[in-house]
Amino acid sequence: QRADSIYNALIKGADFAGLAKKISDDKSSAVNGGELPWVEKGQTLKEFDEAIFSMKKGELSKPFLSAAGYHIVLLKDKQDFFPF
């Protein structure tokens, strides 16, 4: 219910970064407004990978559950990674 409530607030125009700073349980990303570093496939939890790599730039995910809890993702950007 909490994730759905947050999602509904975001759809109605609430500030993603502001909400993340206030209410995110992930304290390491909360201080950055919920922003995560670039990730590659296989670097995160399966459910997280499936969600973020199926999204389009600028898209807001519906709440989804992983072993770490509920997530709502705003995909700011994406790009291909090249091997070093």
C-alpha cells in the first residue's frame, strides 16, 4: 500500500528526488534523491534488472518487489556499455 501511495503521488507530479530523500528505505541512494550509479545487466537483483532494462528513458516504473523490498524507478537515461 505504501509503494502504491508513493507511485500515485509521483504520477500526480510529486518530485521523485524529494520523495526519495524523505521516505526511501535505501539510505545510500536516498541522500542523492534516489539516484543510483550506472548499472549493467546482471549487476543488480534479477527483478530490478528485468524492470530497468525493459524501460524507456524517462519512464516511471510501477512498484515492483525484489528480495530487497519494493522499488519505484525513474529511468533518467540509458546507454550501451562497451567492454574495456
